[in-house]
Amino acid sequence: MPGQFGEREQRLIPVRRVVAGVLLTSLLLPLVFVMAVPILLFGNSMGHTGELLAYLLLGGLTILGYMVLATLAPIVVFGLPLYALYRRKGWYRVGHYLVGGAIVGLAYAFALGAWYAEWRTIGFSFMPAMMLGAVAAFIFWLIVVWRSPRVTPVEEISRIFA
């Protein structure tokens, strides 16, 4: 939130918190995906979710590993530059991150469509990709931005000249 003289909001966010946010988001998003897909595909039946989660955790860790890598790629390639832009602009609200995450999810869906040259699947996958991008941005916001200490202009000046 801007101050009374129009200055941008600043927060003290250490790099290790950003790294933890990237790693935890790339680990948690595949689990959210595994929990949400059966409900979206099969309706409100938790049996399919439990079976799929048990399969992934017991025998299909390779699939879960690929999902983590597939999640880490857009976070690093698209998400971190967007985070740097948001930090430079002083945008720390959750709405900014949700919209940015949805845009990153859409960009990743288009990048995968161009990579695999399957443009007919883009129309089917862009909405789930945008939703997963927004969920990833929300997880990242919870880990990195939420409850991070704000810096007042007086603290910033005293930190510079100290």
C-alpha cells in the first residue's frame, strides 16, 4: 500500500525465503494437482483421489518427480521475473499474484503447445493451466510475501546510512 507521499510499499524478503517459496511451491503444486484432478474428472468421489495418491506415493515417484520438474520450469522461467517486477513496483497483494500466476499458467500452456505442436489441446488445457498457475502463485505468496515485514521510509533511510 503506498504511503502518504506516494512511495511504494517495501518489504524485507530475504533470498532464502524466495528460494524456499520456489522449492515448496514446486513440491506442493503436484500434490494439489493429484488431489484436484480426480475430483474434476470423476466428480466428488474421494476414492479415486486416494487411489491415485497411493499409486504416486508408492510406485509412481518417477511421475511425481517429473511433475515437480514440470512445475519448477515455469516458476523459474516465468514466475521469478514476474516476482522481480512485482517487487520493483511494490505490488504485494494476493490479487496481483493470482492474476500473474494465471498469466504464467497460460504462457506455459502456450509454450507446451508450441513445443509439442499440439494446438488442438491448447483449447482444452488453458483453463486448468491458468487455475494451476493461480494456485501456484497463491502458494508462493503464502510462503514468501504473506507476513513479511514492511519497511517504512524512515527505516529504509536509516538502513541506507547506517
